[in-house]
Amino acid sequence: MLIKPKKSLGQNFLIDKNIIKLIVDSGKITEKDTLLEVGPGTGNLTRELVLKRPKKIIVVEKDKFLSKNLEDNFGNSIEIINEDILKIEEEKLSTEKMIFFGNLPYNISTKIFTKWIKLKKLNNISKKFILMFQKEVADRIIEKTNKKNYGRLAILTSWRMKVTKISDVSPNSFFPVPKVKSTVLLLEPKNDYFNIKNPKNLEHITNIFFNQRRKMIKKPLNILFKNAKDISKKYNINLNDRPQNLTPEIYFKLCSEYEKLIS
């Protein structure tokens, strides 16, 4: 049966068997693992995951027609949740750490990913993530300080995750063929990370800095702190620097100072 992708759901089905194998192999799946696949679509990746014989496979598919198709094809070998991943409480899906897989819809990939980063019990919920992003988004996730794509997403990611780039993926690996390249990333939750009370505060701070990324950081510091000069001295910050010149660690410390201020 020919399944027509829905543009409204950002559906681009992965059909390249070599890339599918690369993704599955990156998970290093054992028979003790519980897997969570987001947006399985036609089940091309799901099929390979089933062959690895893990303990359990949970798939989250928003499209009702595709959910029914997955049920017809895989039966009891997978647990299907016909729901929007943005509305799911991941901690209720399994009592075991899961390996997350996902060819994330381009239009909401950042929303899904940042939701996962901000999970309070991330380390108890996820063992690792093997995720496909639009290359432009992946570049922002993995970018380093002082580089042009460095910004809010890289800082938020490095707070909770260790990132490894697996591979870029050609548009021809999908149906329909998108206009952009994709990238597969492996992301592993950090056990030891900076204590921030509320990740929304880190988002707020980085938003203020990177809204004017070409301006000197003196201005955003003054917006956030009455004692901006003292803060800059405390953390050895050059007020003539630009937002992309500050390391993630400096942003975490500024967030901590901000949380003291508003508590």
C-alpha cells in the first residue's frame, strides 16, 4: 500500500537501508534494552529495531493512519502510542532507562529536543538518544564557542548532554526528497552537570544575550543585573565580547547568579 506523507506533520520517510543500519548499530542494542522510537512513520527503522530483539519497543506516532499501519505490520512486537510526543510524559512510559530513536519532524524537532533536555529525571529516563535532525539544526546543537552557529541551542544541549556526530545524510535517503540535508547525532545524558534550578531561566538568559548576538555583552548584562560590573569581574568577562565568545559554563554561572537574584 502506498502511503502518502503529510506535509502538515513534516513527514519525510527514511528509506535508505544503509543509513537505517547505521542508526540502529549506533544504539548498540542488547536484549535487555527498552527502546522508544518517535515518529516511526512507515516502520522502516522499526523493522530493523525489532530484528535486534530488545526487551521492549515503544513507538509514538501522531498519525492515526500510520499507527494502524504499524499495528497491522508489527502486531504485538511493539507497543504503539497514537499521540503527539509533545504531550507525552516520558517518565510514565517505562520504569527502565530507554534508548530514544527518532527521525524528528523538521518543523518541531527543536521543540521536541528541548523538551527532552529539560526533563527533570533525564538520567533515569534515557540511556542515550540517536536522533535525526535537519543539518542546520544539528549544526547549532554541536557548535562550539566562538563559531557562527553557536548559540542558545548549543548551550542548552551542553548543559545536560554529551554530543557525538554520527553522519550527515543526503536528501535522497528520504521519501519525499526534502530540500535540505540531515544529520544523525548521538546524545548521551551527563551524570554530572551544573545545578540550575529551572532550565527556563537558562533559556531566558541566553535569549536576552543572543537576541542581539552581534552587540557587545555589556548591554544584556546590564539588563539582567544591576551589579553587572561586579558580575563581569567575578567571572572574568570582557564587556566588549560578543555573546558567542562566552563558554556554556559562563552562561550556567550567570544563570545561577540570576536565580539567586529572583529567588
